[in-house]
Amino acid sequence: MDVRIEPSWKEALAGEFDKPYFRSLVASLHEEKARGAVIYPPGGQIFRAFELTPLPEVKVVILGQDPYHGPGQAMGLSFSVPDGMPAPPSLRNIFKEIEDDLGVQMSGRPNLEDWARQGVLLLNAVLTVRSGQPTSHSGLGWQEFTDAVIRTISDRCEGVVFLLWGSFARSKRELIDCSRHSVLEAAHPSPLARGAFFGCRHFSKTNEILVREHKTPITWKL
């Protein structure tokens, strides 16, 4: 099966695409669409995070759970929505933390493609969702695929900073070789966490680590 994904990722993940779980996943998506289900993000954007951040360029990983399930929101990047859409609550809290941490003024622009192009892999653990039904595709097999993505980064890259926000993201720590990479953990930026995310200073800490690794820091201001 031909999967449209950026070449460096396609080579690194080639072994996944012919596994039974991935074939079953693709078949399930085709069946849902044939029944008239609306699936987000659009097909051409499912692997957008990989397109914007090739494997050799990964410096930071921000792990989300699954895509936004409202019309026009999901764009294949965790926490990001397209220009012209209002920033969702978690993203607004991320911006507030950046402002407090770095002393900058964010524009409020909710499209995080600029981060992705700097080497921030904005990875959701589940890459698709049925319209209006959060976590509806959590059982299709996507997590087996994205666990392989995390292991691949851990094995093939050096000095990557993994930002794990919330208990779900923290559960992925076991996939990471912490002797070769840095892991920063915090509460989820969702308002449901009652502000526990604030004060984590992950954005300045990430840049400090990148500088120590002789890498260009991320320009977080949008």
C-alpha cells in the first residue's frame, strides 16, 4: 500500500505500513467514509506533521491525543488550527504560558506551522477522528503507529526535547531513551487542569536544552 508521507519518514516507518494493524486501520477509514462518515483532518492533511518536520530535522516533540473534532479545526498538527479559526482553550493557555515564560506578546494566531518548520513535531497519538466524536478513532490502531514514530525518533535522533503534557502524554515516556533525549513533563494545558500547566516554563527550558545541544533554539513567538 502506498502511503503519502514525507520520504524520510516513509523510509524509517516502512515496516509499519504492511503490518496487519495498519492495513486494518486503513480499511476501517475507507469503510467509514463509504458509509458517509465525516473524518478529520481531510485525507491530504493526516500526515501533515511529518511533511513539515522531516525526521532528520526533529528537535522537539509536542504530543497531543487526537485531532480536534469540529468542522475546519483539525489540520494534522497537534494543538494547531488553521488561520481564521479561534484558538481553542488549550492553545490559548499555551500562548499565555509562552508570554509569561518568555516575556513576549503572542499574536493569537492559532496556526503552528511556523513551529513545525523549525523542527517541532506536532504529533497527535491518534491521527484521525470522526466529526463530533472525540477519541472515536482511538481504537483503530493509530497509537501503535505513533508509538513506532516515537521509538524511531528515540533511536535515530539525538538530543530531542519531548514535551509531555498530561497523564496520557506522560504514559509515552517509556518509549523514549532518556539517556539520549530530554523529557519535560507538565499538566495538560486544558482548562480542566485548573491552571496546573502554568509556570512549567517548558518553552525557555526547551531552548536552553537546544542551545546546550548546539542546536538553534525555537522562535516560539508567532
